[in-house]
Amino acid sequence: MSDALHVFRTPSLLAEGIADAFAGAARDAIAARRIFNVALAGGTTPRGAYELLAREPRRSQVDWENVRFYFGDERCVPPGDPQSNYHMADDALLKPIAAPAEHVYRMRGEILPQEAALKYAQLLRDTLGQAPQLDLCMLGIGADAHTASLFPGHDPAIDDDLLVRAVYGEAVRMWRLTITPRVINNAREVLFGVSGTEKAPALHAIREASYDPARYPGQIVRPHGGRVLWMVDTEAAGTG
């Protein structure tokens, strides 16, 4: 596994960096395998990058017809709910680029969580094979060092024979759906986008503290043969 850290002076420059990394990964994957399979992240940090990707000049840099969109996690709410990761991505990127519905694989947050997890795991197998491999898995972190919807308090590798889990986030008091470390760590590349001073302690702990993924779930991200790309602003890096 290779690990690279890129620090940007401002959140807007960070968004540009993430957008450019996405476009580059898409070009490489499509040139090599004709399809770019990407898991989108939710939250505020990637939204700016999605909006940039939907506009020129970046929009024309990506062969959108050959992009397949997945999601790393989702809140168990209907797709039109403002809390939905799909809703945010749809508003910022998918609708503006007119992504065909058959190229967008959303998690069904509106049905029973356990059923939704099973259905998404089957969808991953049906579209990506028994050992699903994403070209790019986009992630963020929380101030508590969680990533996707893998929260502190238990080993995120528990039940790692699963591809997707339904988890109840005590801190947020709601059900979530999340891909497991098995899927994350099979990705060719993982991109973390991190912004803001409140994330700085978590970022430092994930990268520097002794390995304890039950306390710092973000540490579980160690792609087999892939690479981790950290893209952060100066506040998150603690240099702002």
C-alpha cells in the first residue's frame, strides 16, 4: 500500500484537487478497462468537488458514459431527504451531467436497513463480481475518526465476510448502510477528502496513532495493493 498526503491552502483549492484526482482516476480506468467504477462519499467536503466536475472545464475531461456510480455509505432515509448522500450527489453531480439511471447504483435507504444491506451486497456482486473491486473509493472522516459509516466502539473488521452492513450510529441516533473494509480495501485507490479544524485531531490519530481501529475506524483503510490518497486543507492538517 502506498500513502500520499496533499495539503491545500483553502477548502476551494481542496475541492479542485479532489475533482482533478477524480477526473484523472476516471481517465486511467477507462483507458485500461473501459469502465470507471467509483464509490461516492457524502458530506460537505466532496460536494464542492462534485459541483466542479459537473461544470467545464472538468465536465468534458471525463467520459461520463463509461462511469458507474456507487456509494460508500448512506443514511436510512428516502432518496429525496436532505440527509441522503444520494440526494446530495444527485443534486451536485448526477443530475447536472444527466447520468443515466442505469449507471447509478444507490443504496436503498428507504427500506428496512438489513434488507437494504443485503440488496446492495447482491448488487455489488452482480455488477462487480464476488470480490467487488472499485477503481476509486471516495471517503471522508468524522471528528470521531469514523469513515464511511464505520463508527468507533467496535472493531470495524467484525463480520468482514459481509460486503455491506446496516449499522446503528449511537452518536447520530439513526441507522446507516455502509460498505465494509472488505470492499474498501479491495479498491484500486482510496481518496480521503478532509476539511476543517474539527477534523484535525482525528486525521492525526488515524495517520499517526498506534493501530486501534475500534477507536479510530479510519485506520482500517489499508488497500491490498492499492493506494491511499489523503487530500486535506490546512485546517484539517493542523497547519492553517
